[in-house]
Amino acid sequence: MKKVFAFIVLSVFMLAMSAAGPKAYADKWEDLITESGKVLAEVNSMPDTAIPSDMFRKCKAIAIFPSTVGGGFIIGAKYGQGVVLYKDDKGNWSAPAVFNIGGGSFGWQIGGQATDLILVIMNDRGVDGLLASKLTLGADASVAAGPVGRDAQASTDLQLKGGIFSYSRSRGAFAGLKLEGTGISQNKEGNKALYKQDVTAKEILKTDKVKPTAAGEALIKDLQKYAK
């Protein structure tokens, strides 16, 4: 029943965006990237709750799922949208690719308040999982609550075996979430609208087929800043 409800809500949302026209639809995804940058900035605004700079230097990718109530990013029960950026061996970040997240035991709203989620992906295995048809956290990739504090060092053991670190914020607080069973998959229509061409998440993240939009460039600059 919940799946049917989520599908109906998503269908109505997609029809509304389609009626608004292609430009409005593309702007939605640009706004999503901007919102992702705001979430990242807010998480890193306090030294004692920030994601360690060590994580930004060592990771292979980062996924940001903003879900601000009233921002249009909450579509249905246990469902959200966000962006993923990949970092190559030279330390260069890719353009953002749009992804969906949902299902499992992850509750997007607690007492009516939305939750922002950041996933720091430490190895290529986790990235390859994302680029498959669907990555299920806890089954296809292990996930653990990430260390906090700007100067904290990521555990070598966790870095190699944990695969993915999670950070979340709800009601202004940062806490771990039970993410087992949560699925992440690329949003093909969102990527097509954002870059105005039929492009896959793999092409966005691991080739130079597309260039970042203005919002994407700003987000990349932020990621480079947090790694210092």
C-alpha cells in the first residue's frame, strides 16, 4: 500500500513538472544542486559537527540528499532526491548526477521535520554499486555513521571496510540513521533535463561528456574548500 501511495504521489509530481514546461523542470534540478550545497555548508558550519576534511580528501564520491520541508524535495513516504559527485585519482570532481533514494527503514520525516542526508563514499566499489541499476545500503554496500569534527581522522579500517559513511541532520541535530535496505538509483529523467541531453550517471560522473552547470561549479568549489 505504501509503495502504491509513493508511486501515485510521484506520478502526480512528474505530471505537474511536465505541465510547467521543460525550463521549469530543468530549473528544479539546478535548484536541487543549490540546495545540496546549502546542506553541505550548514553541516560544515560548526567545527565540532563538521565532516572531517580528511574524509573529503580520501573519499571517491559524495552523495547529498536535501529534504527541506516546503522545498519540493519530499515527494512521498521514504523517498527523496539528491546529487552524487565523483572524484577521480587526480582529485578532480565531476559534474553532479541526479539520484533517487527511498525504501527500507529510512524515515524522511521525524515529527514533521525533514532530514538531510550526506553519504561519503570511500572506495570505487561503492561508486560502481551506485552506477549499477540500484544500490541497496546494507546489502550491496556497508554503511556506518561517520566521524565528526573538522580535524578528526577517518579510521583506516573503516575507510577500507566500511565503504560508506553517513551523516544526517533532523531538527537541527546530527545523528546516525538506520539505512539498511535503503535503495539508491540514478534519476535518468532528471539528468536528461539538467544537462539537456540523454546522458547516464556513469557518463556524468566518469567521463567529460557534460560540464557542470553554474550550481554544479559552485558545489565543486565548496568540496575543494572543505578538503583543505
